[in-house]
Amino acid sequence: MTDPKDEHGAIADRVAATRAQLFDTLDAIEDKLNVPKQLGIAASKVKRGVDENPVPYLAGLAAGVAVVGGIVVAALRRR
């Protein structure tokens, strides 16, 4: 026959483990839904990438400027 104290301890351990897993899951969900925090993480990744190799970022910036410039020129020509 099993000792009720052992059974109670096992249940308490499972409850504690489940509670810890729930808290970890809720923290992960909160991190994903925290938009300002996610923007900060993304900005730091971009900054780190620019510091390591700025060429792709500069090329993307130049392409964006060219597209906006083309749109402005096309809009001015229609007038």
C-alpha cells in the first residue's frame, strides 16, 4: 500500500512543475505581445547588422529613396 504522504508529495511536485511551466508560457506570450519591447529587439538587431556590414542596409536605403523619388516625379508629371 502506498504511503499517503508520498502520494501527496508527488501530487504537490506535479502541481509545482505545472505552475512553473504555466508561468514560463505566460511570460513568453507577454514578450511576444509586448510591441514596444519587440520593436526594441528588432531595432537592436538592425543596428547590430548595420555595425557589422552596412552595405546591404545602405543599398536598401538607396533603393527606397529611388522609389520615393520616382513616385514624386511621376506625380509631378501628371499635373
